[in-house]
Amino acid sequence: MNTEKQFIRLNQVINLTGLSRASIYNYIQESRFPKPAKFGKNSLWEYSEIQTWINDRLTERDTAQGGI
């Protein structure tokens, strides 16, 4: 079983979510988005946390629409 965590940079988070840099940091301040981990000067996000966040948004959408 592979238990290594994969980390991604901000530009990859932007590409995955379609959010702007400003929106991502606003959501973080509002506790509505995963916080990055600091590695030296770099801020990196755990890939699985971003995928979970995206999946949660899709679930909210489907629940609000009464399912598909």
C-alpha cells in the first residue's frame, strides 16, 4: 500500500479548481478551503485534500439539485 502523500503547488490547485489565487486565499481565511503546508518558502497543498474538497462541492451541488 502506497502511503506517500503527494503535494501540489498553487498553480496546480488553480488548474484543478478553476479558482483564482485570491479566491483560494479568501476561502482559506474563511476556513472554506484546505490550508497549505509550508516547505521552506513554498506553500504546498496535499493533493488528496484538494480532491476531497472538489468532491464535496460536487456532492453539495447534487444534493441541492435533488440528485442527478
